[in-house]
Amino acid sequence: MDFAPNEDHELIAEGVRAICAEFDDDYWSERDQRHEFPWEFYSRLAEGGWVGIAIPEEFGGGGQGISEAAVVLKTIAESGAAMNGCSAVHLTIFGLNPVVVFGNDRLKQEFLPRAATGDLHVAFGVTEANAGTDTSQISTRAVRDGEGWRIRGQKIWTSKALESEVVLLLARTGEADSGFDGLSLFLANLDPDHVDIRPIPKVARNAVASCEVFYDNLPVEGWRLVGEEGRGFRHILHGLNPERILLASEAVGIGEVAIEKAVSYAKERVVFDRPIGMNQAVSHPLARARIELHAAWLAAQEAAWRYDNGLSCGEQANSAKFLAAEASFSAADIAMQTHGGMGFATEYHVERYWREARIQRTVPVSQEMTLNFVAQNIMGLPRSY
């Protein structure tokens, strides 16, 4: 294995970092408080070609892999943009990956060039209120209507639905009890005549809304089916594994900026005539957090490398997400503790990192379900649920 610095990755980080420097912590705090999508930031990233980094070159993208996309998103997060900044762009990167892999020529030609330039915003419609983590119980249904389909049902926690033109939508085309085998994947328009979008009030990442989306006989042309009918869940795994890898990278970035703030504060804050960073009760937790974040980043890099090289990566992607979520929230919590009471003040921004780091321990899959996946599918233990 080669652990030498990757010059290409360093150049990617440098380019993204230069754009992120234009948008400081106050910018992100304002977007979060006002529930405003970061349009200026998104436009600058799109102009630089970073939004389309993982889209093939033949469609105007960067032609890079998930490894390179992970560098982009980690760099965005560690700039202080955290989840608000990453969520503005990451759905285009991993959300369209099933289209890149399984989409027909018309789907690719119609949508990938626009996504590569940042002109097309994409939402990800999988989760349902009554199914939760059990994707096999999805009830949103697509029924044949001539050469196309009509979709009816409800999704929840659909990020970026307010800004998006299309949604990568998982719907049931088989029998009600057909489980995973009856699910199909569509790239559908969010047509306001047939779609009702309602933002969900929430505690964090408010610059990018999470929404309930109601589909009322939404017409979808036949060519918008992604891959094969009934194999939608298998196809969407090419979005879910990259999603876990990229979210792990984002979590590491949040942890790193939180620790950076805390270290700076620990050097400057003087109590009892000495910087608080001289106290091992302060310095040791910060050092531990750095070690854990580094380990999580290595796990994410391994998972990304395996995906890009066509190897199985389910265990690695889920493991990286688990480790990064734990390390990120621990780092943010330590940063809060290092700041003491001032950690709760918005002017120091660590409370925002803390709120956004907490997201990773619950979504898109909880830590408990990740452990279930490893226990059952990797270790061969009996299913517990």
C-alpha cells in the first residue's frame, strides 16, 4: 500500500480551500439562522467544476472517482461550512452515481451535462415515514401508464427538495410483499402540479432543508427508469455506498475544524495564570480526538479506493461512516467542553459544529443499524431484528 502524499488530491484540496476561504464562519452561521440556501457558495463551486467532479468527462464532468470527491467534501467541511456546505453539493455527486453506472443513454445525455455545470439540482427520495430504515417496506408505488408510469406516495427527509428540479426516486413496481425485489429507481421531475413539498423544522443544517414530499399521480416517462425494473435497490447501492464514504469524509472535516478552534482557544485562554491548554485534562482529549479523526479518515480513504477500483466495499463504507460519526461528534463535544460556557455562544461557532456533527450518528443510517449490518452480513451472526 502506498501512503505517500497524493499530489492530485493536494491540488484538489488547495483549489477547493481557495473558494471556501471566501465564505467564513459568519456566512455559514447566517445561512443556518436564516434557513437560506448558500447560493453564492454553490455557484462558486460550480464555476470551478467541483460539483461535477465525479461525473464522466464525456458528459462535461471531472471524470474523477469517489476518492477525489471525498477530498472535496472533507475540505468543504473543515473550512467551517460543515454539513450546510457539504449538503449543498454532495447530492449531485453521490445521488447521480446510479445514473452514471446504470442509466440509459438518454438519461445520461439529458441530465449529466447539466449536473456537471451545477445547473441541475438533484434530490434523493428513498426514506419513508412508515418504513424508516427498512427500505424493503417502501410503499410509494409506480404503476404503468402507457409507455410511462404514475407515482403516488410519500417520502420524508428528502434533502434539497425545495431547490431541486429532479429526484432520484425509489418506488415499488412489484407486489406489496415483494420486498427489495419489487423496487425500481426513477429520475423524476419534481413537478409542482403533482408534488407537494413541505420543509421539516429541525435543530441543525438549516441552510439546506429536509422535506416531506407528497407524490400525487406524478407522471414519469418510461425512459426515466434507471437500470432494470425491480432492481432499483441494487442500483441505488451505487449511491448508498458512496454516500456513506462521502458523509464519513464530511464528518472528519467537521471534527477537524472543531478541534482547530478548540486548540486555538486552549492556547489563548488564560485561567489561573496559565493557558488552559497546559492542563492535560484539556490537552489529552484534544490529542485523542485528533488520533480518532485520523483513523476515521484512513478508513474512508480505503472504502473510497475499493469503490473506485470496482471492489466490494459495503463493510468498509459502513465502517468508515461509523468511525467518522463517532470521532466527529466526540471532537465537536470536546471542542465545546474546551470552550466552557463560551462554547454555547454562537460567535465561537463550535455549537454549530456540534449540532451538525450529531447528524452523522443518526442519518442516513443509525450507528445501531450499521452494527447490525456488520454483525449479520460480515460476521454471519443471526439477524436480531
